[in-house]
Amino acid sequence: MKGPEAPTRAARPARRLWLALLATVLVLAVLAASWFLLPVRTVTVTGNRHLSAEQVQALAGLTPPFALTARPGGWLYYGAWRARGLRQSPWVASAQIVRRFPGSVEVNVQERVPAAQWQKPDGTLVAIAWDGKVLPGAPLGGPLLVGWGPDRLPVARRLAQAFGRYNVQSVRYTPSGFTVQTAAGTAWSGNLGSLLKYSGSVKMFAGKHINIYPWGVSVQQ
């Protein structure tokens, strides 16, 4: 009985190997079929205002046409790595991508909007969003943020927002402090906390120039 059993035992590893190879081939075949049988056929873009639908599709790696051999490939394989262009665009604050079986992709974007104009150290004026992102191609508008010395743009943006209810026109910064020009008047302070705390003084002393200190307010004609 020992003679016939030896070849049978030796054949078992080979059978397992063939089964493993067959399973691998089947898996690869299924993946390849899904690439061609489940292409991206339709793309819907929502939420865009400045960017065109075509620009959003290009940033998301979904440039048409969506045929079987289309560049985006299979719907099953579309993911965030193809949409990395959306993260790199200064106009896109956030994006949500939803795949719907069997071949649709929905892209919803939230765009940044121009909020102020910043005069760069070289004198160039650019439009920026409140988070400081420069928005190429955006029309200039909103309060002017300008200054010299150490970079104080983040604080200037904060002040422009805080004084927004007084129709802020400009925020100028120097190493010594900040000057906020509004439709109601002008305020200067070397201390951010004091300027925010007494911001209402601009309306109280309409048409005046006020200097704000930690201990009080000085009014000038």
C-alpha cells in the first residue's frame, strides 16, 4: 500500500499550485473586465461658479469622452488619487466626489470667493480669499490690505473681517501697528487685542481718527 500513496502525496502540492494560479488568473480577468465593462460614462459637476464644468472635470481627472478606452479608465478604479488636481487648485476650498453604479461620477465643489485685495511687496495687486489664498484671474475688489515690514497679512485679514460691519475700506500694517480705514472713520492701534476690543469706537466717533491703546481711546480730528 505504501507504493501507490507516495505519488498521490507528491501530487497534492502541485494541485494546490495549479489551483492558486487558476484563482489568480480568474481574479485578473475579473479586474480587467471591470475596467472595460464599467467605464465612467457620465460626470455631473455642481457647486462651481468661477470654474467651468470642463475645468472641474479636468482637475478631477475626468476629461471626456468617457468611452470604453477613455483615459479615466474603469469606474470601479476611480478614486481620490485621480482627483488630486482639485486639492491643488486655489479656487477649490473643498470637494465631494460620489460614484454611482454603474458608471456615473458626481463632483460637488465649494469654491473660494474673492474677499479682499492684497498689495504684494512688489506692488502687485491680487485678489485673495479670507483664508489668504491668492485667486488667479479673480476681479479685484473688497478692502485693500497693504503694508511693509514683517508679514502681518493674516492679522490684516482678521481685522478686515472684524471691521466688515463698518464697511472697511483698507487695512494698513507696519511694524508699529495697524490702521483700519472704514466708511465711518479711521482707527489705529499697535495692539491687536485692543483694536478688536474697541472696534465699536469707530462708529461712536464717526468721521474721526482714533488711536486705540490698551488703556483707552484717543480721538483726533
